[in-house]
Amino acid sequence: MTGSVRKLDPLTLPLRGSQLIEASAGTGKTFTLALLYVRLVLGHRTAEEPLGEGIMPPYLLVVTFTEAATKELRDRIRARLTEAAALFAIDPDTVDTTATTKDPLVNLRNACPEADWPACRRKLLLAAEWMDEAAVSTIHGWCNRMLSEHAFDSGSLFRQTLETSQTDLLDNVVRDYWRTFVYPLPPELMNEVLDTWKTPESLRQSVRNLLPHVNALPVPQRDPVAAAEAAKSRREERLQELKAPWPVWCDELDELLAETGKGKPRPLHGATRNSIQKAVDLLREWATTDAAEPPDFLTSKRPRGFDTLEADAFAEKWAGDDEPPHHPAMDAIAELKPALKAMPVAKPDILNHAACWIARRLDSEKQRLASMGFDDLLTRLDEALGGPQGERLAETIRRQFPVAMIDEFQDTDPVQYRIFDRIYRVASNDQDTSLLMIGDPKQAIYGFRGADIHTYLDARHAVSSRTYTLGTNFRSAVAMVDGVNRVFARADQSLPEGAFMFRAGDDNPLPFNPVNAKGTDRQWCVQGQPQSPLTFWTLADERPIAREAGRETMADVCSGQIARLLNLGQAGEAGFSAGDQSLEPLRPGHIAILVNKRDEADAVRQALGARGIRSVYLSDRNSVLQSAQALELLQWLQACAEPGQLSLIRAALATPTMGLAYQDLDRLLSDENALDREINRFQGYRELWQQQGVLPTLRRLLMDYEVPAKLLAGPDGERGLTDILHIAELLQQDSQQLDGEHALIHHYTEMLRESDDEDEHRTMRLESDAGLVKVVTVHKSKGLEYPLVFLPFATEFREEKSNQAFIKYHDDNGKLRISLEPDDDTLARADRERLGEDIRKFYVALTRSRHATWVGAAGIKGWRQSGLGHLVGRDAAENDTDLTPFLQAMAAGEPAIEVAPVPEPGDDVYVGEAEPELGKALEPVREARENWWIASYSAITYGARSGFGDDFAPASEDAEQENLREEDETAGTDIAAVTDAGATVPQPFSQHSFPRGAGPGTFLHDILEWCATRGFGKVAEQPDELYELLERRCNLRNWSDWANTVKTWVHRVITMEIPLPDSGGTCSLASLETLRPEMEFWFESREVNTRTMDKLVCHYTQNGENRPQAHETTFNGMLKGFIDLVFEHEGRYYVLDYKSNFLGEDDQAYIPGVMKEKILENRYDLQYVIYLLALHRLLKSRLPDYDYDTHVGGAVYLFLRGCDAPGAGAFTERPGRTLIEQLDRLFSGQGEKAA
């Protein structure tokens, strides 16, 4: 199979059928993919052939595995199309079209007839412009699209919800399992479960990673009860087997010990003999009782006598001249402890049953809820393609996308490959379609995500001889490439199984093919001397080095060398030399340190920090909710929500991030004035939270207590500040769906409980990218490149062990298997696969550098089981602790590789360049238009009322904020005030006694908006859903006693007849068919004087009656707002605004005169005139025969508490055409004409 690979020529590669392109690291995979894309767009074949006329971006499928890669591919392809179009724009008479160049695009153009160049240019430009609609997608995104677009053929629901996190659903299903199977267990069997899983949450942790592989599990044979009973029975049988010989052995040991006490000198010291005798007595007691479980002294730390009883230890203690006595018990005692630890348990059977049951229940729940997770996108499309309509669906997709290119194909899993194989029929090499699979099996390192190297090998076998390779590295220096070639080529030749462990005889489906180099021509130099591109540092001792000690040493050595090199770079003595002898000095941003896991990253970052070197960890996949600040932020929120609780305030102020001195905290216990200041401050936070939200509140708190400055002054301060702001953003987003501060705090508490949820939005963000040393995992570094790379922990590994929850391995046919009770052979298979992936990880690590790589080779215990150890020291003896001779043998004769003992760490400390002082801010060369702003109705103030005054007030961000502001400013009189005045208290639990203020007003607005969105008529006919919503929302606000009142009230508002302006009759909300709730409007305002506008409104509305006068200011920019409801009735359009104002204690307070007084007092007249102006402009642009008098019905202001009043609480007016047209001219900048 090795000989079937051909070198790729991107201009002659067949673009029909299925082809596999193997692109080694740095060989221009993305460049080649973009070039093939250009060929496919042009149709670089005869027009009569399939796809010969070319194919445009919406129909040319490109699939990759991450959103970031999708964006990069789209941009690179667009740039390539544009570049190619520019070449076709050149006059053919000015170039030699017969010459062959190094630029494949030029050669592609020259191969086209000159007469076709203009058409090719047009096609390429069109394709470049069309790239925003190109079918470049992640595989999950594309599967989602296929399920949606082909719902009928795929058997999918037409409307399904894609859930980014299904933790809540999984929690519910696991609890169902616990209730169904664990609760009913009898007491004597309950410990079979509780010994492993104390709670449903611990069971969820075990099952979660097993669910993606549930199809590889055997069919469960026992439910938990049967599994527990069987395990108990097998354990008792095994225990009796172990106990059986010990009574006799103990008697024999008594005799043996008695003999050792005779004679002089005694062969055993008395204390030793006594301790052994105690152990024998304990063993006899255990062996002769009916205890069903082994005692602690056998399974945990054993008394000294047990260890001495073992044959080797007994022989060491024997002081006699003759041979020490031997007894079978001395061999059995050594095996007793592991035998007891390996007693049969029910865990594997229960875990198997739980995983299968939970997987089935999850599927049924997701079907019921019409929801999907990301993995479901793949499995459902796979099932659809394998179902009865599968071939029809495949044909439909082939017609839609006759060409598909799969990037990073080595990361494909069996389901993904099966999808594409069923569509494009890989083995049959379908000439009517094109499938290009591009990847590098040597970089298949994502097994933990489900990627399967065996799937790649299946595809390689299917394409047979249609495999091509890219053979030139364009990334790294020549010597760097030579060094990597030597490491893997030598292993491929010397190891029977090949470098990557897949050779079987003459067949090697995963060979290492050395690549040529045409990378950077700059050299890595120190003090004027070129440096070795590949250096192995060896660390050895007479005995294997403890892993922690080796890690600490390598981290110190690595940081010391980096500090030394950075100091040299700062002095201009280390850097990258170009051909003109110029030197780019080394800086921290040039360096990357590759690690395997977080522990290694922490060790090396700590060592770097000790030398003054700032670094950033680029592979942090932890949830931000697991950060140190997450719990502190909860305490802040609790104090902000309840500023009356002094204990909460003190707890918030005492958090470490606040950074308050002990003296300041102590003062709060004795100084009432100091405590009052803090209480007032937190009361202000609560008000800010209620008015603007949690994010502005937390930002204000951070500034007030100077938290950013305190954090940034300490280590990892950027990390802490980034996490706080990240959590604050998440809370602000989530608060939009929650009702009040306490609901958000409860929600956040649940978020912290589920902090292991793998939600992308909760993953820790990068705290800084300001030219720091980059610490990154090998997995994360794949696809990236760095000038210099350090790999300090190359011999560390994590072998497969039997105590893992489950073991993954592949059988002889390459099929994935799962073992919950692995035997030695299974563990060996799994660990061999682990080793194979470690070798591929090592390949990825060695190919990241452009100039130089340093590799730490520590002689830790078991180093031969690491990727590096296998490549160079597979035949090393067990007691070989030094890799030096094996590395020297590998490097012999290769000048690109240096093998040396680890250098001394040294005491170098890096003092970076001081940040330049900020210069004077640039002054604008022209006067800024500072008076341009976005305003709303609420920016206008009147009379002596407090408000924004002449300052510019920002427009409300959304309808809810505008309603809040309006309701807060116009909230009615308090009940206490009414009572004090001697008025009648409103009837209890009526709309008149319903709570008042901004919160209740927003509550009513939201309910009516919900009704409008679903349709008032539908809600009126089928009110059950409305009633359920009202019950739920009333309970959330502790208004459960009001639920029945609100139900009757809202239903009355929806169904009552509402009078319309100018005797336009009546209508009910339930009768409306054409409506738009919460309609947002924006229109331009050009130097609009609010006093002029107000005079016009006062003159033309309400017969010129007196009302508060608007303060003078200028609207210049945009005017925006939200109209509660716009509706059409009998050909006329109306604006309607809901008012929850309290005007009085009964229906008589809502007669026209009282409502009119309230309208004028709060200047709602100006508000509805602005709304009607917005409606006028909208209709004028939409209706071809628009006429204000014909089409505009007017304004309805519905006072909700007056629904039972004679006029249904409706205040109406239709301003005349003259006013609206004059205002239209005023806002258009024709102020004089309007006036």
C-alpha cells in the first residue's frame, strides 16, 4: 500500500470521483485546497464532462471541523479567487503564456485559451463575491442544514431546536434512572451502588463520557437488582475460596513460628516473631468467621507482621545459618490483598445498564421535545441515509452538492465517514461527483473527541491507488525539516511495526515519507552563530526519576534557557538573521512551550513567572464557573440584592478579590458611619441592577472598590479580571430570560453546581495576547506554527489502567470496542493505541517550529512507553534510565540534531522592555459633531420636574427598558397615601389594588406582548396556556394570591370592546388580525428644537389646553422608540399604548376627563404624536396610495386598570393631518417651513 501513493500536482489532479490527499505538516494543505477550489469554479476540464462548466460557491461543499477553521478557509479561498481573477485580467499580449512558472495560478491561467480569459475573470470575481453564501461549514453545521432542508426525506421534524448544552436534560434523565432503579434496591444491595456512586450527580459523571460510545457496549444482561445480587453471590463464593486454606495454614504457621523460638541464637528476633504471630491470629479469625466482607487490615494499610510474613521479607529477617523455612501461605499472603481488591462488584453491569437505559431515554426525550444536541446532528443524518429513504436523500444531496472537499479528514469518526461514503460512494469512484478528502494521518491526535485513525485507514483502502501526497514543507527551515525527517525516517526503517505502529509485513498504510523543504531562509542565531534546529536535553539518574521531580527540573531548565535567550535578544545578540545580515531580535511572543496537560502548563508557567517572564495558557478549556472568582461573585450578587442583610455585605467585602485590609473590615464592626456608607453603596447597586441590569452593577462595584487595579497588581490578575467580566456578561445575557435579582441569583447558583458543563460560552477566555510566551497543549497547537518551540516533557505519558471507568480499543477489524472490565490483553491493546497516538502527538509537536525546537528527555519511570521513548528506545532495557545513547544513535551523522545533557538552570531573570509612555492625545483637526445623538421620547423633560434637564439622555436600549423608565416616572400614588387622605381603599384583589410601579407595569406589558405575539384571538379562545403562564409568573414574583385576579383581568382586556378615535366604532384585541407588537422605529432628526415641536403639539391637540412645557433642547441624530401595539382595523391603522397607571380606587377614576388630565400631566400627548409620525412615515413608504386622512386612525391609550369603566379605560385622539405634516417637515430639517 505504501507504493500506491503519488506526488500531487494540483493542476492535474482528477476532479472527478474520490481522491485522498495526504498533506504532511507545513506542506501547504490550505493553499492546495484553495487552488483546487479555483479549478472547480473554472471547470478546468472540457464542458461536456460532468461538472466541466464549473461550479459556484453555494454548491461546492467544503467541510472542516471548527468554526475558526471555517472562517480561515472562507477568507483564504476568497483571496485566492480574487488573486486568480487579477491574473486573468492581464492582457495576454503582455505575457509569455508558453512559459512554466513556480506559481501554479499563473500556470493554470496559461493553460486556458486566451479567448476565455475575460469569461474566467468574470466567473472568478462572481465566485469571490459569492463567498459569503459559500457552502463552507463545519460538519455539524452542514448536517443541521441537511436535516432542516430535507426534513421530509430525512424523516426529521420540520422545526427542531439545537441545544448547545443538554446538561439539564441529562440531569433529569439520570435522576429518573436513580428513582427507577436505585431507590427500590433493598438495603442489603444498596451499597453495591453507593460504594461507587454516592449521588445521581456522580453517576452522571461516569455515564456522560460513555454515552457517545453506547453502541459499542454489549447489550445489558442484568438490571441493577440482578447485577447487585449476582455480584454479591460471586463475591461470597470468591471469598470462601480465598478463606478455605487459611485455617490449616494458620495452624501450620503457629508450629513454624514456635520452632523459630527455640535454640540459640534465635533465627528470628522476638519482636519480629511476635508481630508475625499477631498477623497469623488475625488471619485465623478472618478465615474462620462468616464475615461477607474482608476486614480493613487486609485491604488497607496492613500491620507490619503481614509484610514480614511474605517469603522475601521473611528471608531477609531470618538470622539462622540454615535456609529459612518456606510455606505456601508466604506466597499467598502477597497475593491476598490484590485478590481482595479485585473481588467481583456490580459496577460494570450497572454502568452498562445505566448507560444504555439513559441513552435510550435521552433519545426519546429529545424526540418529545423536538430538540437535538450536536452529536445528534450526525447520528440522525446517518440514520436517515441508512434508512428506507436513504438513497433518495443521498441523491438529493448529491444534486445539491456535486462536489465536496473534506478538510482535516484524519479527524473523521466512523459516523462522519459513513455519511459521506453513502452520499459520494467512495469505493465506486463515482465520476458524476467529486469527493476530495484532505488530511494527514500522522496528525490524527483527537481520539478523545471520537476521531478514529482506523476510519481514515478504511477510506485509504477504499480509494486504493487514488492517494496523493504533498511532499514539500513551506513552513520550516531546511535544517529543521532535516532533523524531523531523521527522527521518524530512522524509526520507520528500524522498527518492525514502522514509526507509527501500523506496518504489517510489507503493508504499511501509515508510512513516514520524508519531505523536502522550501521554508523560511532566515536563520536562528545566538551571538552571531547559527544554532542547532533540533536539540534533545537528556536528564538521567542511576534510578528512574520521579515524575514530579523530572517535571520540576525540566520546567526550571526550560524557563532558565528562555530567560537567557530573551536577555540576549534584548541585547541584540539573539534573533532571526535574514540574508542581508539584519537581525530580528528574539521577543517573548516568538516562543511557544508545548505541554500535554494542565499540570505541566502550571509547572512551566510558575517557573517562567519566577524569572519575570509573562506567559499565557492558550488551551484552557475549564469553565469560567470553576474559577476562584466565581463563588466570590455570587457573594457580591447576594449583597447587592439584599443590602439590608449586614452579614451578606460583610461577606462580600471580605472576599479576597475585594482586597480590603483587615483594619477596614474590622472598622465595619465598630464604626456605624462606615457601615452606613457601605449599606448606602449596596442599596445603590440594587437600584442600578433594577434599572440597568446586572452587568452595569458589577462594573460599578469593580470601579468603586478599585478591583481591577488590585488584581492587575498581583500574579494572574489579568486572568481573574477576565473571568469576572466574562461571568458578568453571561449573567447579563441570562437575566433577559429571568424575572428579578433573586431569580438570577438562583440561576447562577445552579450554574455553579453544573460548572463542569461543556458549554462553549462558559469556557475561559484568553486573558491577554500581548506578546507573551505562549504555553499551549500539543492538541491545541495542531495547525499552528511558532518561530521557537520548547517541548520540555516529551517522555511523560498516561498509560491505560484498569481503574478507569471504561477502556476504548479496536478489535482486529478496526472496530471500536468498549470494555468495562478490561483484562490484561484488553489493557495492552488499549495502551498500544494510546502509544500510537502519543507518537503522532510527538510528530505534531516536532513540526510546529519554523526555526528550532528543544525537547526534554527525562529518564522517568517507564519512559520507553512514551512516544519519544518508543521511537528511539524501544529496545532499551528496563533499568536503562538515560536516553542519551539511544538519542545519539538516532542522531548519528545528522548535523541538524544535537543531543546534550540538560543545561544548568542558571539564575537568569528577564526584565522586559519598559512599556513606552503614552504620548499626548491627538487633537481633532475639525470640530466633532458632539450634538449628534440617539434620543427617544423619554429624553424630553417638562416644567419643574426633575429629569435629564438640558443634558443629552441616551435612548432606551429596548422596549422593556423604555417601559420601565416610563412606568417608574409615572407610577401612581401609594396606597398608604390614599388611605391617609381619607379615600376609600380599593377593593381587595381587584385591578385597582394590584401592586403599582415599574415592576408590575412591566409584568403587564410582557403578558400582553406575549398574547399579541401568539394572537389575541387564539389566546382568548384557548386561554389555558395564558393561565399557566400567569400562574408561573405570579409565583415567581410571590403574587400567587393575585393569579386569579390577573387571569380575569387580562382576559377582560383582550376581549372587551375598545372605542376608537373619531367615532371609528369599536374593536376588541381578540378581533384583530393584522397587528405588530412592540414595533421599533427609528427616524432621522435634523436640528429639531423640542420647544418648537412642543408648541406645535400643544396648538393642534386637546384644543390647546394648558400642560407642562417641554424644556428646550435639540434633537440631532436619530429618534427611536417602541410602540406597544400597531394594528389595522377596517383599513385604518392605529397605535395603542398600554398604561398601568393607578388613577384612583374604582372605575370612576377612569372617566374621560380624569384620563385626559393624566395624559396632559405626563405629556403622553407628545408621545402619541411621535408614534403617529413614525406610523405616518412607515405607511407613506409602504402604501402606494397612502393618504393620512384615509389610512391613519389615530392613537389609543389603554389604561388597564379602567377596563371595567364605561369607556373601557381607553383615551383616544386622532391629531389632524396638518400637525403630522408640519412635524414631518420639522424632523426633515425644514424647521422654518414647519413653524
